[in-house]
Amino acid sequence: MSRKKSEQEYRKTFAFRFFRWLNAEEDRYLDQVEMHPQKPYEDTEEDARRRQREKNALLNKLYGRKKSRSVRYLELLYKGACIAFCGILIYLLLLTVSYLPPIGVADRPVNNEVSRRYIEEGLDETGAVNIVSGMILDYRAFDTLGESHVLFVATVTVLILLRTDHKRKEKGSAGEEMAYSLEDAEINDRNYEPKNDAILQMAAYILVPIIIIFGIYVILNGHLGPGGGFSGGAIIGAGLILYLNAFGFEKTQRFFTEKTYKWVSFGSLSFYCIAKSYSFYTGANHLENIIPKGTPGAILSSGLILPLNIAVGLVVACTMYAFYVMFRKGGF
């Protein structure tokens, strides 16, 4: 039978020391390692000058404060090449302009061949009864694609400049940080536009569906009569703005958000680019275009002009609405 050890005997055992170490009750190196207090750092004048010299050398090496002769020669060569390139470009442009016929001359192509081709051959070549739609969406379709991209780039620029972050922190009166979001701004929407106006809401209930339907009609009828994607898209955009003024962001965001704008604009511009690239490729290479022009005067006619009008209308409507919400509130 084992004998119970006393407290003094137990303190001398390996088990006692091991469990004290395991429970972090004893630092084996405390008072057993020779330690000297660290002297306070004193910066001498020589050390300060040495560090300043090293800093200046590093800055000169990184940013080239003291440029070498080869670097100066390269800079002069670069500036000379830029001046020469600009001079040659200006000369070529002026040379091209000198070959243009004088303004107002009767035998200029723009005064006879182009306009005559649009009027006399436009219906057969484009299938559009509206000569203007046939011109801007067939003969000059790539110009219209550029105009649509100008609208998109303008909207992106406004988004960059005016967009309010969805989540940002502001300092309160007492210094505490408060989370702020566009959802919180909905509560103070009266600061931007009148809201809960019974007369405005009743007028919007009646007029918004009519405005949007009329805009759709103008887009779909663009190849048959006055109208098209630009005018129809502007009408639909005006209807969306009226609905937003009457009912606010909370209801409008149920069907139109920032993601909706991005996908609609991306899809419309991509379809326009792909469709006209195909049409241009088949025409430029004398290949048969399998897209039929249909019967002139029918709603499903004029080949690609009808779907291109729809794409342009969607881009214009989204751009108008995006401009308004960004200038009004800084977000969708």
C-alpha cells in the first residue's frame, strides 16, 4: 500500500512541476535569465544626416530626380516623335479635305446619288415603308449603333460620378458611426420628390399604362410610319419616370432595379451588334441573307429593322430612367 506524500515531498516530484507547467502557473525562465533594461534610443545628428542621404538616394533612383543623359535624350526623342506624328496626321487630313468637292455643287454624290438611292431603292432594299427607319437602321445602322453606345457610355459616366454607395458609414452628432443605405433613404424620400400625392397617383394609375402602350406602339410601328426606337424609348422612359414620381422607389424597384438596367442594356446592345455584323458580313461578301424582308406594310416586315428598333427602344428607355434616378437620388 502506497504512502501518502506530504506537501513538501509532492512539490519536489516531476508530476507537480509538469502540471504547473501545463497549467501555465510557472515560468521556468523567470528570474533565471540575465536581463538588462534597454537603453532609450538617442538619435544623433550624424545618424539623421545619414538617413536623409539614404532617402534622397532612394528617391533619385526610383523617381529619377537627377536624370541621366540617356534619359534626357529619350524624352527629347519621344516629344519629337509626337510632334512629327501630329504634323503628319494634320497634313493627311488637310490633304483629304482638299479633294472634297465644294459645298453646294450639284454633282456631289450627297446631292444626287445618295438621296436618290434612299428614296428610289429604299423600299426594295430594306423592306421598310418609313424611309427614315430604313436609312438609320439599314444603310447607316452602324452609325445608330454608335449613338446607342454613346447613350450607354454617358449613363455609365453618370453612374460613376453620382452613384451613392449602397452601404456607407456616417458620423453621428455624438461621434458614433451609423450605417446608411439606399433603403434607409426611402424613409426620407420627401426630400427628393413629393410622395403619397393622391392626385398624382390617380393620374399615374390612368396615364402610365397608356404612355407605355403608346411607346410600344411607336417602337413596333417605326418601320411603317413615323416613330422608331428613339422616340418610342423616350416615351416609355417618361412613363417610368412618372410612375417613380407617383409611387417612389420601393414600388418601382419591384420590377426595375440596377441589375435590370444592366442586363437589358447589355442584351440590347449585344443583339444589335451581332445582328448588324451578320447583315454587314453577308452583304459585303455577296452572300445570301436568310432573313426575309417580308411584305412591305405588314407588321412583320423590313427584315432586321423591327428587332433593331426594339433594341434601340429598350436602351433609350433604360437610359432616360437611369439618368433621372441618378440625378435625383444617386441610385436605383
